[in-house]
Amino acid sequence: FMAPEVLVCKDDKVVKHGNHIKSDVYSLAMSILYMVYIEDVEKAKEQRKSSKKIVKAKFRNEFMFKFPKIGRIIEMMLAIDQQERPDFEEINKRCCLLYTSDAADDLLCVD
């Protein structure tokens, strides 16, 4: 999954630009959502619909209600403007704040 800023057409030529780390953040978020909604993705492909639009709609309508804290992090990862998108270090810090036990901190938090 390519982030919106990775490939941009300028004067009918493809120009690569952007922060590739933050592009990877966007790709990871989309990959997570596709894994969560794999059945819906397969149905979308069968019906020749945009699986990306369906996954993002399901994320907004379902995932955010069931898992609001994780959903907010994923929402940040999907920001169209790469300047608003967190890097992996920021994502790690935010995920660590979701957990309160020492065991979870040891497994998830990298200093």
C-alpha cells in the first residue's frame, strides 16, 4: 500500500518524493486494516469495488467504536499529510501509554 505522497505525477512523469519512513507508517496502517477486514476485502474484489474505500469506511464505522484508543493511533497513521503522520518512535510511545502493566511495557516499549 503506497502512501499518497510516494508517487506524484508532475508534467505526465512520475516523481517519487516524501519521507519514506512516514510512508511506511501509512502502509503499515493500511496493512493492519486489511488483515482485520480480509473477508470484506475479498468481497470487494469479487464485486470489483475499491477495497481501500471499503476498508477505510469499515474502520471509521466499526473499528473506531470497538477499539477507540488503537483506532486513534491508526487514524493518525493514515493522515494524508505526512507532516501530521507520526513516525514509528511516536507510535511506540503512544502504544505504550495504552498499557499499564510492567509486563506489557517490557514487551511493547522500546527506549
